[in-house]
Amino acid sequence: SVVSTQSTGYRYARTLEELDLNNNQINELPKPFFNLKRLKRLVLNGNDLSYIPNEIGNLTQLQELDLTHNGLQGLPENIKFCKNLQVMNFGNNPVESIPSGLLHIKNLTYL
């Protein structure tokens, strides 16, 4: 399993559209991770994430985000910049509240 993401994995950053890292014991997402500008689908379920950095807002092409089965207590306000988000799942996390900006994403059909 992947314990941490390394910078060597970012060599495809210009073209990568889908990334599935489920069940890899990932506990944080490093800053270069958010340079994946063409990313449309991101699956991070079943990891050890306790927070999502504000840089998630840099992934403006993101259409699907799966954060289920982590330890997330909240979501960053900058998620509102993911304007193309259609599906977002953060079930089975101890999330206490969601940012109000998330509710204003027009394309969001599943929350």
C-alpha cells in the first residue's frame, strides 16, 4: 500500500484526469498534489485523512470527489472553487459541518 505520496508521482500532472488512491493509508496530501490541474475524478476513500487542505480549491476541473471512510471532521471553505464538481461523497466521516460555499456549486448533483 501507499503510505505517502511522493513527488515522483507528479510527472503526469499536465495530463492526469483520474486518480484512485483508495485504501492506501494516506494521512496527508502534500502541496504538489494540488497541481494536478486537469484532474476530474479523485478517489481517496478508506485512507487516514483527518483534513483536506484549502488547496483543494486549485482543482477547478474536478467533477467527482470521494472522501468516504476517512477521519475528516470538516471540509475546507475553498472547496467552493471546485465549480465543476458534480458528485461529492464524504460519508462515514465525523464531519460536523459543511462550508456554505459548497451548496452554491451549480453542477453538484450528489452530496
